[in-house]
Amino acid sequence: MSERETWTSRIGFIFAAVGSAVGLGNIWSFPFQTAANGGAAFLVVYLLAVFLIGFPTMMAEFVIGRRGEQNPVASFKNIGYGNWSFAGGLGVFSSLVTLSFYSVVGGWVLSYIVGSATGAYFGDAGAYFGSIASGPTAIAAHAVFMLVTIGIVASGVTDGIERATTFMIPAILVLLVGLAAWATTLEGATAGYAFYLSPDFGVIADNFWSIVPPAMGQAFFTLSLGFSVMIAYSSYLGRDDSLPADGGAIVVVNTLVALLAGFVVFPILFATGGAGGAGGGAGTAFVALAGAFGNLPAGGIIGFVFFAVLLFAALSSSISLLEVPVSYISENYGYSRATTAVAMGATIALVGVPATFGTSWLGFYNDVVFKLLLPVAVLLIAVFVGWVADTEAVDELGRGSTFGESFTTAWLWWVRVVVPFAVIVTLYLGVTALYEGLNTGAYF
Ligand code: TRP
């Protein structure tokens, strides 16, 4: 097999990792989770989760990947702990499941780009959603989205992933800033900003335990943690960069994109009636926004740009999810990258088909990922880095870092104690909710 690829530059790695992080999670799910959980109160808890729990966890994944220099499964072996490969295996499996329904939503985005151009959703936003969210249209759009994802991953780490994200990330930033500037001119902007940005600490205190699981889940998901994406991406780092500096840059840009998305979405929602109708899960977000676009002057153009941004964001993430199984299968069994990308992509597309049967199926996939797989995967990584490979981890984090020994020591104890504690609480609350949902027939 040929020589293993590496990113062509440090900025190439950062763009790719930001591309993975910035996705439907930031622009679609973040504003609507915020709306559903009390606005600014959720924002505060979410930001704490991102910086206090997510950032240290991201460095834990970087340490495994750069040290292991292989796909997520083999990296554990390469560091000297082959019996922990199952943690990488869980990452491969979870990436596959996540991409299977992520791509269905990516397909919706495609349909909304078409709908913005043709005006198909202007009259009745709810009916349009109903017509594209399930059934043949949903399957076709899901297939197209997967095909594009496969095409990029098959082209390779530098020619595919790095090149695509180096184009898409700047485009996302420029277009979002433009949309946010336009949104300041809307009638409802002030009310939207107020809902978004003035935390009511009473609301936080009263609802803390119900805000924690979605805020933590959202933090892990938006940073692409747990499912070995950051292990895979950092394994292509050939050099001694500062992992804390790179991780910090990635977390900050990812957070800025989510915050910017709020500055676009909330004025739009409040211009046409408030955030009230937008909190109810997968579909309501699309219906609420599309309804607003249908009622605003030049809404078709604005909608087109908004959904184009969403498509770039979704694609720059979906390629990272496909990269995990592709790197594992191709390195482990010696198939070419292109063949593996096609085979894995097709498999994942099939696994996702039930999510096109209706939004309750999609909600089930989503909840299994957020409430079960994500916290379990993050817990395994924290325990591995904090307690099993701690010597190697400390050494690796110090390589190329200018942050000094006390930073590294503080990080280690944080990963040992604080991260697992926070994740176990989240896992308990999440699994209880999932179990309850299954028992009360919330899904099927
Ligand atoms: N972070 C992406 C988003 O916000 C989704 C994503 C990509 C992801 N890769 C991941 C989530 C790996 C968890 C694990 O949309």
C-alpha cells in the first residue's frame, strides 16, 4: 500500500477539523435547541460544556491520533494498548450510524435549496416539509448527498477533504456574516436578540438538570467528539504542532459559527412571530425557517443562501464521518480508498433508509446517538487517556506545546475526574430519557 497521507499544512488540518465540527449541529440544531430550552439560559450552560468539557476531550482525541498515527482502531494498538481497540471500533460503528441519518437531513437541505429556487415552500411551509422529509424524495436526496460525500472522501485526505474544506469554511463564514448583517435590518431583530442573549439565571437554576443533557450532547456533537473523527484527523498530522493551540482555534471558530447562526435565525423567527413554534424537534426548525423565508421580501434568495451555507456545513461534516470507517477498512484490509469509500458509503446509505420512513424514526436514530453512543464513547476516551495511557498522553500533549507542564498536569486531572463525572451524569439522564421514550411509545 502507498505511503500514508498527511495534511499539507497546519491550516489545512485546522480547516478540515473545523469543517467536521461546523455542521448541521451548529447552524440547524444549535439555534433550535436554544429555542427549545429557554434561550439564553441554554446558551450559558452550552458554552460551559463546550469549553470546560469539550475542549479537554478534543485534546484527548488528538493525543491518541497523533501518537497512534493510524486509523482509530489501529491507533490504540500502536500506542501499546491493543485491548482498547474496541473504543476505536465503537467510534467506527457510531460514525456509521450517525452518518446514516445525518445524510437524510443533508438530503432535506438539498430539497430546501431546490425549494428556495422554485418557491415551492412559499405557500405552505408545513406541507412542503411533509412532501420532502419522508418517502421517495427523501430517499433520492439522501442518495445524492451520500454520493457527493463519497466523491470527496474517495479523492483522498489532501485532494478531497483538505481541498473541499479549505473552500467551504471561508465560504460559510463570509455568507453567515452577510446573513447576520442582513438580519439586523429585520423588524423582529431586537426581540430575537433579547431572547437569545439575556440569560435568566432563575430559569437556569430551575431547569438545570433538564438543560444539562441536551447542552452536553450538543457540545460533544458540535465538536465532533467521541466517534474518533478527531483521532482520525490528527493521525494525519505529520509534525509537532501545539495540540492545545490547534484545539483552541478549532473550538473557538466552531463556537463563533454557532453563535453567528443564532444571530441569523432568531431575528428571522421573531420577524415572523417568535421562537415559540420552533422548539419541537427535527421538522419544526425547517418549517419555521422556511415559513419565515416565504413571508419575507426577497425571502427566496435569502433562503437559497441560508440553505447553501447549511449544505456546505453538512458536507464538510459528513466527509469526516465517512473518513472514520474508510480509514479503518482500507488500512486494515488493504482495499483502495476509493473502493472502500464507495462500499462503505453505500452501506451507510442503506442503514439510513429507515430514517426516511418518517421523522419518528429519525428522532430515534438521533436520540440513540445523542443520549447513548456519544456519552459512552467520550467516557471511554477520557478513561483511556486519563488512566490507562496517561504517561503517553502527557508526553504527547507536551510535544510542540508552549503551554508548560502545569497546563498539562491540570488537563490530565481534568480528563481523569471532571470529564468522566460530567459524562456519567449526562449518560444517566440520557439513558433514562431514552428508556422512558421507548416505554411510552414516543418513537414507534
Ligand atoms: N459536528 C458535526 C455537526 O455539528 C457533526 C459531526 C461530524 C459529528 N462528525 C462527527 C458528531 C463526529 C459526532 C462525532 O453537525
